[in-house]
Amino acid sequence: VAGAPPIAVARHSWTTLNILEQGSSRSEPVSWLLGRRAFLACAIGNPGAMMSQARSHSTLVGAMLRRDHDPFKPKTVARIVSHAQRLGAAVILCTRKDWTKLSDTLPALWNGPIAVPELAMSFDRGEAELLAHVRSAMTRGV
């Protein structure tokens, strides 16, 4: 777009899971999902990376992808639970952003665990170069 190659290439990866179940939460390693049937519910602009991570860490049996910033009204939440149950999901996955909207209604309808991945950014290449550009811009007052 800018006519120059990218300075850096980075990605988000799941570091741990926040497991919410029966009114409490605990941290689990991402490997906790291995072999578990999961249903993904998310409303983010580009869900491709979330879907890919969900597929690589669990047995993804289904997903409900909503438009970015969807409010997850009670009818939608009921549909998520219905689909997850019908597909035999053992856990519902959602993003931290979506959990803020689902936390009021989902636990009341779903008796199983809800997994919210914690993310970290890692660089494939160019971290030092990007930091040098940021530092340079900061010293110039840009």
C-alpha cells in the first residue's frame, strides 16, 4: 500500500487460557484445549486468525461469527448455546473483547467452561528495525 516492503512481520499467539466456569476463573495452558470439542463465538473485524488458532489448539466443531462489535443480544447468545450443545461442544471459546459482552448472559445459559485466550505479540522478523523507527519518530516529535 505504501510502496515499500514491511519493516516488520509480527503475529499474535495464544499464551494461556482464562477458563471461566461456575462463577470462578482460572488460568490454564493452551494445551488444556487439546482434544476438547470447542465452539467459537466471536464478533471481530477479521476472525481468520482466531479461527486458525482455535482449529490448531482444539477440535473446533462449529463457530458463530458475527459482525465486528456485535452486541450479542440474548437471542444470539441462546443460539450460540444451542449450536454448541447440538454439536457436542465441551467448551465455548471467545475473545477477551467479546467476553465483555457475553459475560452477563452466557454463563447463565451454558453449564460448561468458557475459554478466553490471552494473547502476546511475537515478531517473525524486524523487531529491532521497527523499534528503531519508533524511537526515531519519538525523538523528532512526530
